[in-house]
Amino acid sequence: MVIYFDFDSSEVHPDDRIVVEAHAQILARDPSSEVVLEGHADERGSREYNVALGERRANGVRDMLRLLGVGDGQIRTVSYGEERPATIGHEEESWSRNRRVEFAYVAR
Amino acid sequence: MRTFRNWLFIVAFLAGASAPARAALEIEITQGLESATPIAVARFGHAGSGPAPPESISAIVAANLARSGRFAPLRDLPQHPVRKEDIRWPDWRRLRVGSLVIGSIEETVRGGAREYQVAFRLFDTFTAGQLAGQRYTGIRPDQLRWAGHQISDDIYYALTGEKGAFATRIAYVTETAGQEGEVVFALNVADSDGGNPVVLRTSPDPIMSPSWSPNGSWLAYVSFEGGRSRIMMQELATGRRQEVSAFPGINGAPAFSPEGRRLALTLSRDGSPDIYVLDLASGELLRLTTSPDIDTEPAWAPDGRTLVFTSDRSGGRPHLFRVSAAGGDKPRRLTFSGRYNARAAFSPDGSRIAFVHESESAAGYRIAIMEVGSEKVDVLTNGILDESPTFAPNGRMILYAATDRDRSALAAVSIDGQFRQRLSIDEAGVRDPAWSPRLARR
């Protein structure tokens, strides 16, 4: 699952709240489950700054999950910045699909 | 917590085995200079019983001089003299070529191993006087390119009075498609002319931000192996790797201090990305910034007393700030114009910084330069996604990454913006360049 962000923003869209809530329920139901929140940025600007922007997005989602009752130990974040784009392209349509947080459940 | 002392990953250095094609960077001069000085580099004579040497020193020298932007090596030479007595001075004067390089490569066998003696002489063709000359002995076959670069530095110095930056290397990251279409990231180093490329590390996970140790023996870089960020150090000669930092959150933007004993880095372990300095011997961390905002991309001033970094602490847009390396002081803002200023690199003499800049008026991320202590920004490039500037160790050129023709490549621009080149590899994206310090013979 993926949620997308506006340019230079780490705010979860009101429309995507329901997605985060659904993940919170899954995680709350099974306290042994774990999710990695992968933060990403678009390619514009410098690479390390983009790692920081991606982390801010992942942390925003993490904080929401915590508020919804998910345990700290169930969430890990990692930011890939612009290093792992979902789409290659140098225009807003591609950029908007690369500013994202992916939910990756840890296989056990 | 793991520190420098824990040698977690010690792996054999095997560049060949599973590495992608070791394609060399191809250099194309995209904007030349009318004012480039004509010079002739004659084919070096070869003495010895064996086959011709594996490298053409004169070709390396001529290409280097052309790449500097300051010289225009002659293509078709009327003669290829080897000794001074062979030079037909009037021929060169008629062509208005004021400088002529001649040289020789002599092959010897010592202890069963072949080695070379490489000598050159630089003449002023109008006075027939020698301007420079040098003999390098005990050159192994794999050091011939180094000899060519060293001779280029000698000639450059003799003719310009400035040190060259030819006997140096560049590190860069490539991205290629693997056999299954998967992305393969690689950390590479090559001579400053793209020759002699070596793959230091390949990974299915991203590799970022290589930084040279000041003696040129180690690279620090960011690796995402295992699905988290960590800073690794790798010794070039042996391939030996060690983990330097693997805290929760970001481990990024490593930068060796000028004396090589410390590493500046970005860590978000305390909540938000901040600048730290790691003492490599003791593993002790000194925290330099404490804002709840983004602080990253530390760059050491060459005197080691301050660092410049990127922060969005004033109004949410990234700008450059300066902070004392000793810690404890309040960062001072350096950039005030433009929408975006990030990823600073100091010129070797500390007088200038280069950085990624987006102006108020034009969309696009470009490389700009600023005198330290001034607020005037000079934009040097005209791309839309230019990033990662790194100075040549003589301060004359800036190497950076640019995205054009749908693939990232490297590009270089002289600090006056007059001379440009593009360094690309077919079938590979190239980025994150880092220019080495001057290097001794390896």
C-alpha cells in the first residue's frame, strides 16, 4: 500500500486517513506484526535533503499509527529519498507518484 | 551501538565476479574556449625489446590538456620528434604552436617484472628553450596512466603557474539494469579522465554520497543494505569494508574532516536530522545542531574549523548555514536569495562554496557558486536537475551530476562558467560524483 504527498509536504491527505486507519487496525489486531514505512521523495533538489524529506513523510505516518494505538515496536521507518523512484519521469505526474510512503509488512 | 571499531563486514575485494560491465566514462567537451592555447604533444618514443606499452602517454597528456579547457592540442603533427635534436623548429613556429612536448618510454625488466622509465621535455618553440622536463622511473605497467597524468600536471604547472588536477581520481555511483531488469547500484572510482574504472561495490540497494579521505585511501558512503541506512568506509587498496554508523533513522551525508580523523554526518536518531561529528578513533559523537528541522549535508571548510550545512529552519525552504566544528554555537545563515540552496561544497582554498540553487525567477535546480562572506550567487549551469557539486583539487573545475536525455550523467564546468564537458556511460545512470584529493603514485 502506498500513500502520496504534496510537494515539500509531509502531511497525510484527509482522503488517505482511512488507509492509515486500516493499517492501524491490522497492526493493532496482531501485536506481533511489524511494518516498515518507506519514505520517498521526488528527484528534485539534492539527494541527502531528499532523504530527510522522505523520512519526515514516513515519520508523519508513524506518528499517526501511534496515535491510533499501534505499538512503537511494530513500526520501523526508512527513507530512501529519491533513490528508489516508483516511476521514472521528469514532470509533475511522475514526481507526484514518487512522493510517497510505502507500507511494507515484515514477513515472518 | 556499533562504531568504527566493530569490523562487521570484511569482504574480499573482487571487482570482476558479479560486477556489471566496467564501462568507462566518455568525456565530451560541450563548450570550449576560443582562448585555449595551442600546444603539440608528440608521440613518445619507445625503446625496449617488448611490445609497445599498453598505454599511450602522449594521448593521455593531450586529452588531459584539452579537458582542462585551457589548451588546444594540435591534431595533425608535422613530425613526432623524440629527441631535442630531432625538432624542426621552423615547422612549429610556422604553425604558431608555442609549446611542444616530446618524450620517451623506456622498457626495462627488473626481477623478471617489466617496468618503464617515462621522461618528457616541454619546449618553447620560439626560443627553443626547455620550460620543464622530468623523468619517472620504476613505473609498473598499471602505473603508466598515472605517469601520463603526472606529466600532464607538470606541463600544466609549467605553462599556467597553477597546479593541475590530473593525477586524481573521481568516485561516482552508477545505476544499471541487471539481468532480470532489477536495478543494480555500484560504487566506482576512475582516473580523473574516466580511465581505469574500478567497481568497488555493487548492491541491489541504493549507494549514496561517497566522500574521500584526505589521503585518498578510503571512501565513506551511505549504503541501504539490509533495508536501512548505514555509513560504511571502504579501503580502496584492499576492498576492506567497515561499518561506521548504523543508528535508527538516517545515517547520511558522510564527510571526512580535512585532517582525516573525524567524519561529519547526518543522524536522525534524536528525532530529526542533525549534524554530528564522529571521532573515528574513539567512536565519540559530537552533536553540532539541535533544531527540530532538517539539518543535513555537512561540508567542512578546508581549515576544519567550521562546517556549512543545509537546513530548512528558516521558513521551510532549504538554505545554507555555517556552524563551528567545535559545537556549541548558533548556526549563521549564509544564503538569502533563491528558493532553494543546498548541498554545499567548499573550494580547496576555502574562498568559495558551490551548491544546488533554484532561483526565484527560473524553475530548475542548478549549480551556483558564492564567495564566502558575500551573498552574491553566480549560477554556473543551466540544467533542470543539477546536483552534487564537487571541486577539482586545484579549484578550477566543478564536477556535478545532471539529468539530461533521460539519464543521469556527470558534467563539469569551469568556475568562470566558460568551459563545459559531459561525462557519461551508455546504459548506466551516473551520479553522486566526488573528486579525490591529489594522489601519490599507487
